[in-house]
Amino acid sequence: MEPLRALTSAMLPLLRSLYDEGLIDSDFTQSFLSGLTHYCRTGITPHYTYVQSRSLYCLSRGRYALHAKAAFSVLYPAAASQEPPLDPSVNPPYSDLFAILKNTGYLILPSYFCTSLVDEIAELLDRASHPDLLAPPPATLARYFLDGRKCLKSKLFQQIIQDKLIFQLVSDYLACEPLIDLVTAWRLMPIDPNSVDLSAEALQYHIDLDRAHFLKVFVYITDVCEDSGPHTFVPRTHLANAPSHIQDRRYMDHEITSLSVDTPLSILGFRGTVIIADTHCLHKGTLPVRSHRDIFQVEFCSSLFGAPYGKDILGLNQDIFRDVASS
Ligand SMILES: O=C(O)CCC(=O)C(=O)O
Ligand SMILES: [Fe+2]
């Protein structure tokens, strides 16, 4: 099916029901549909349409992601695997792992990658703090990033994209052939909490709304304990649910305890631990108290509709403009 037709017919019932509930007006609907048309013609999401897509997720209490998933799974069905299926006797079985991911929004694979793969990234980050640091960190900057080209060339990234279990989980979760739109690594520094912009550094609870449907694969590059900046999340908050925890903003810790949601979980683990995450779940990093925390991240998505990054990762498996090419 043609992308514009598939996207429009997936989104119209959602737009209609939000209109009927009085949550959006006809200008919103028209403007969003014309943004979709622009995207399908050019591969560029107008900024205003991107902002609307973030509101649609919140206004629809997550249903927006399900409608997008339905459209993209028809447009870009996962390619039939050439490989033999994953060994069904692995323990825990694949179906259990997938069920945990689907139901809680997160799956943790402890010490999954060997230390030599992750230590390469730690060394690159050590060096990045000296001459080739992208921007020297003033004391108020809690984190600094590794140059994206170094991430792409790393053995860890090559290993992640060849990993059968990860690939299967990502394509089953997205229910389509995944794109990679972000490959990054950063170091979180133990600096004075009073001087940090906690919101800007993703150190306050939030949900990620850059894409309609996506999955992040994090790898801990350093051993992470309670005081070295664990990634923290609230299980099951990715599911269409009560409106109170689906807002496009930062949340203070005490607000989370007052919402009727699961208890937040801090993920502790040795370096090499993999976290597969639907960060539509409420989540945040925590500021390390003693030693720095390094983390690697690959983001998989069903389409680049949304935030304006991801088009420069050409040359991977990407047919970035597939939405355009086939329209
Ligand atoms: O640093 C962290 O653990 C959180 C990062 C985050 O919010 C994200 O990658 O979406
Ligand atoms: Fe985030």
C-alpha cells in the first residue's frame, strides 16, 4: 500500500475519536494530515507536525503508538528470516523474554556482551575527555557524548546489529523491518547536583516522544551500582493507561510516588549488561555520586516520522527514504 494512504487510514480513526472527545479541533486534524502528506512526499516532518505527534501520543494515552505500529507493520513487514529460528530450548525461552519486554516495557540481559567489547567504548570515552571532546564540559554539564562516527565503527555496535536475539526482539516488538536512527554513547559525571540542569540531562523522569514507535537498546559500559548512576524506569507505564502519567514534561521523583503506577526500578548490573527499553515508559538517568557511568545506545524505529534526526546514518541497512521512494 502507498505510505500516505496507509498512514492516513491508520490515523483517521484516532483523530476522529479524539475530535469526538473534544480533545482536538478540526484545524489540528487538517494540519496533522497535511504534515503527514508533506512527510510522505519529502521525508521531512514539518516541525509543527512533530510537535502535534507528541501531543497525539499524550492525548490518546498511548493509542497513537498502536495506530502507527499498525500502519508501519503493513507498509514495511519484517523480512522473512534467512536464519534458522532462535533455539526454542534456550533458557529462559524466547517467548518469555519477549513477554517481559511487551508487558513491562523493559528487558534486562545481565552481562550480555563481553568486557572487551565494552571496554573499547570506555577507552574512547576516556580519550574523548581530552583532545577530541566534542565540546569541553563545563562543571555544569553532567554528561558528554562520544562522536557518532566512533560509535558506528565500534566493535560493540557491529556486534549489536549482528545479534540474533536482539534483532528478533526488536523486529517482533516493532512488528516491522526496523530502521536505526540513533547510535550514541555518553559519560555521566559525578558532579555537584546543585549545578546540574537535571531536566536537560535526562535526569528527571520523562517519556521519549521522538518517534511514534521505537525501541532503545542500551549497553552499560561501566559496572553500575546504586551510587554510580543507574538507569531507572517505571515498569508498565508504556501501556495505554491513565492520563496522569502520560504528559510531555519532566516529573519530580515525589510526583511518581503519588501516581498510581508501579514502583520505579533502578537497573544495576555489570558492564556488558543490555537493557532493551520502550522508553515510552517513564524513565530517567540518575546522577552518579562516586564514579562516572558510561552507556551506549542504539535506537531502532519503524519510521523516521517525528524528530528531525536519523537521516545521517546512511550506509547502514537503511533505506531512509523508503516512505518517500515508494509513494
Ligand atoms: O541516562 C539515562 O539513563 C537516561 C537516558 C534517557 O533518558 C534516554 O536515553 O532516553
Ligand atoms: Fe529518555
